[in-house]
Amino acid sequence: MLRSVECRTVKGSGGVDPRVANLRAAVSRLRRELAAHPAEFPDRGIAEDELAALAAMAFNDMPEIRRLRRSLLLVAGAIGSVSALSPSLAKVRTAVELFGDRRLPPLN
């Protein structure tokens, strides 16, 4: 079971919690890959909106865990069938999991 980890900022790191930095990077990558993905699919707008919400939450010192998880589930539901985005989606999920000790349900 993955547990929440107490993270302290490191001097010289700009004062950013490593979990937050990881979330920012993972969300940014998935947003870029989704924007570059040529196929249209019915829930693309939902995925884009929720990724924007995740990106905004990632700029808080301590994002609201329930909201992070809700957005993750909406993104996963919207783009879960797009296999090209699966690796980046998995990285976002891993980043969200670092904020809490409850396991998230499987994406598939």
C-alpha cells in the first residue's frame, strides 16, 4: 500500500514540495501530449478542462486531495481509451497518489 509521505522543501529548490513539483510536471506533460494528439474523441473537452483544473491545483502549496482525485478520475474516464496517452496518464495518477494514503481504484 502506498502511503502519504511527509515532504519538506529543500533549500535551493524554490520552496516547492517535491510532490507538487512532480504533479506539475506530470500534468504539464499530459496536457502537451493531449494537445498534440491528432484524434478527436467525444470527451476530449472534459479531459482538457480537468487537466487545466489539475494544473491550477498544482500551483497551490497543498492541493485539496479529494479534488485532485476527482479530476484524475474524470481525466481517466475521458481519455482512458486513448492508449497513446496511457503512460502520461499513469504518471499523473502516481503524482496524485503521493498526496494520500488511500489507494486509487484501477484506471482500467
